[in-house]
Amino acid sequence: MRSDKVGSALDKRAVLARHNLFHEAPPRVIERLALRAQPLTFRSGQRIFRRGDESHGLLAVVSGYVRISAAGPDDRSELVMNLIGPDEVFGEIALLDDGPRTADAFAATRCLLLRLERRDLMPLLDEFPILAVRLLAILSGRLRRTSQQLSDHAFVCAEQRLAKALITLAGGAERDGIRVLTTQRELGHMIGLSREGTNRQLSAWQRKGYIALAPGACTICNHQALRTIAEGLVAGTV
């Protein structure tokens, strides 16, 4: 985790002004938050926080993706509950109740985040109720996505889940040539599949020309083929 050189190059006001939570906030609110927001960087696979950790506030994603998950009793299994992307926030539950973190958070790709302290945010929620309403809407949307994620793990085959994960990490862009920066191990974590199983499926797609693999990255060469698989219109191979 680094914050030294990042802050000087990052326009925190512009980032916050376009963020889903803050884009309707008055300029003076953006100014107040930008002065206190702390930029943080994480490498792929790095832990951001652990379930039970003390909460210091909200984290806003500037770039990259964050995996929200719960570890099994033996710490060898993992249930992925959400994938948080650019212009989204996470850590909102602990922000609202001032309790400990309810899940683990890992960088699914290289990430740039902004940390907003609870002591700076809570007075703003009182002053500007629209922020509280938007935060509740974000929380509701997160619960819907978690429900879908759990349903996918229970009823959708691994090949479909992998295709969905790649499309999500590509930002939903419906074109070829998008490069996704994440490891095969992280992809496996996202969909509940071993690294070996993930590698086997990705290698099969590479042979078919759907993707191109590189160390720590995957380029989508045939978005439509992955979309077809994600929608369950072809038989799986995993």
C-alpha cells in the first residue's frame, strides 16, 4: 500500500466530483472531502482489510477492481460476495454502524483507492441528506449484486462465471482488444475455481482465439464469444 507519490499526481476533486456517491454534491463538499481524502495503491492480490478489522471509513475505487469475500473455516476456501469497480465505494456497512469490517477485501487487479475517514463523512451526511439517500441506494444495489453473485456460485457453471468475471473486469466494454490486468489465481478466487481449473479454461479459450494470455494479464480478442458463454448459450468445458 502506497500513498506518497500518488497524491501529488491525482486530481482528487475531479475524481470525487464524478463519483457515483458524490457527483451531485455541492462544490464545497467536494473541496472538503478532497482535502482529507488519502490516496492508496494496492498490487493485485494484496489484502486491503480483513474481516473484524477496525473501520476507519469509506473507500472509493478510482481504478482497478476490489474483491469482497469471506474465508472458510480453514482459510483455504473463499466465498466471493462482490466485485467493486471504478467510481464505486465499499466499506459502507462499517461506516454507517461504526462496527468492525464484515468481510475481507482484496485487490483483484492493481488498484488506486481514496480513503475517506468516518469523522469527515458523517457530518456531511447530516448536512446534506442527499448523500445519505445515495449511500443507501448504493448499499441496496450492492445487496442485489451479492444475491446474484451467490446465485451464480450455486447454479451457474464455472465457465460462465469466468466469462462474466472477464467481462466485468473489462469494464463492460463491448469491443475486442480490452486488456484485463489480473492474475489467473485472482480470477480463480473470484469465481470459486482452482488456479489449475482457471488456467485450463483460459488456455482453451486462447486456442479458440477468444483471448490472448500474458503474465498477469488477459486480452479479450472475441468479446461476443465470451458474452455468449456468459449468457449460458454454449456448453461448458470446465
